[in-house]
Amino acid sequence: MKLLKTLAVTTALAAVLMSVPAYAQTKIALVVKSLGNGFFDAAHKGADEAAKELGDVEVIYTGPTTATAEAQIEVINALIAQQVDAIAISANDPDALVPVLKKAAERGIKVISWDSGVAPEGRLLHLNPSETGLIGSTIIKLAADYLPDGGDVAILSASSTATNQNAWIEAAKKVLPTDFPKINLVATVYGDDDSVKSTDEAKGLIAAYPNLKAIIAPTTVGVVAAAQVVTDMGLIGKINVTGLALPSEFKKFIDNGSSQAVALWNPIDLGYSAVYLANDLVKGGEAKPGAKLSIGRMGEITLDDTNSAAMAPPFTFDKSNIEEFSKIY
Ligand code: RAM
């Protein structure tokens, strides 16, 4: 009798387990500008942490090998075919991705952007790492702080269509004449978040502007390339490299003096929060101005009138603290 009962219970349990539909797991695709970028690897770590906390979430980490919108369109089409529940994208272009993301939305996929945004018609919300104006003035201040007499500086950016870098550069240009009158921005060039192209562009700047005092690279890929060029060309002390850098990748350039200071936010927290927000929307949360959405251990964000929100101010790294942060991200 007991055996029969056990058998019946086991069979019932097996039936229940078998009937648990595969879609019980929420599939969230974290789409990055390009693979092989340490900044996005750190965001991936945070995304996995969020998935583990949420329990019923699976993160699909993906992106193209080159940081272009065309390559991201292919990735998104594959995710639509895979029937993911949400796409959280760091975009290589604000507009070019809109049609394919609209197609994803029509199939019921919740689309958000984070880090580098998509135009509002292509996404439900956008998560900025920090306030755009603040990042813009920070990247100039990082150079100006070490140029008391002013001088020529140049920007080495990511791709020419990157939403985030373009917004920061525009914000930087706005405050230049008023807040940094002695800083002379001579050029902006694009390394496409590719080490080889960024290296070539940094060399080009140095050749074209003999009085260059600083290279500002608001990209973790570009800043490493520029600092390596300054190091290899024996220009430490002549050209200060600064911008947005991942402490783990950049510590050696603070140590060797090719850079005085850089800034960034926590990419782990950013990836973590992006997954929380995408999950909120899949589970019925609504993205509308004024809405408050949970981002787990980071608290909550309130959407502004463009359905965007920003996380924390950027943090500055120099000789005094880069060692400590290089162990985290
Ligand atoms: C690169 C990417 C990313 C940006 C960081 C600062 O890794 O361009 O989008 O946020 O730099």
C-alpha cells in the first residue's frame, strides 16, 4: 500500500514537473555594442548576479564582434527568432536600430536600452549610467585639472554613431567656453571601440597636433589604446591621457604616469540594474513618466518625461585609489 502511495505521488510529481512549461524561465538578452570589451564583461557579471537573485531569469549575453548598428540588427533578428522575453541593449546607433526593435516589440518582446540609448520610439525605457551633462563636464575637468595654463586637447571617441559618447561630447562642448575657457579642443576622432583603430587614431592626433597636451577618451577601449601609444612613444609627462576607464584595465597607466586620473561608474551595477528593469517590464511593470521601478540592491529609479533614468555620478580614479578599484572592475 505504502509502495503504491509512493508510486502515485512520484508519478503525480513527475507529471507536474513535466508540465512546467519551458517559458517559466524569463529570457533576457543583454545585447552589447561589441563582444570582447572588458566594460561589457563586467556588466555581464552584474546581469548574471541579478538573474541569480531573481531566480526565474536566464540572461543571454550577446553582441556582434564589431561595434556597428548593422551587426547588432543581425543579433536582434536572431533573438526575435529565439523568442526571448526581453532585450536590453547598449546601442551602436540611436536610430538605425529602431525598425528591428519595433519588430521585436510587435512580437511581444520588452525592449529597453542601457549605457548607450535607442531613440524613444525604439524602446520602453533607457537607463543612463549617470547624468549626461555631468559626464560631459567631468571628462573635460579631468584634463583641465592638470592643465592650469590651458592648452590643446583632443577627443578620441568610440564609434561616430554611438549614442552615449556623442551625447557626452555634445555636453562637454557646451561647457567648454564658459567653464574651461583655456582648454582648446582641436579635434574629435573615432576609434570605434576597436583597439587597432583607436591606436591608429591616437597616433594620428599626436602627428597632427604637436602642441597636444591631453587626449580625452570617453571610452574604456580608446583610453587604453591612447595611454599605450603615449607610453610607447615616450610621451609620458608631455601628453596626459584621460577619460573613462575600467580600473582593472587602466591601473598600469596611472602607475606609469601616462595618465593622472580617469573616471567611471560601476559597470557591474549597470548590468545588474538593466536586468532588473527588463524583468520588471516582463512581469507587468509599466514604463511611463514618473513610474518608479525596482533595481534590486540598487534601490529604485524614477523615469523622467522621456522614460529615462540615471544612476550614480561618475567616480574618479587616481594614484590614491585605483589599486583598490582595479580588484573589483
Ligand atoms: C566603452 C563603451 C561603453 C562606454 C564605456 C565608457 O566600453 O563605449 O558604451 O559606456 O566605454
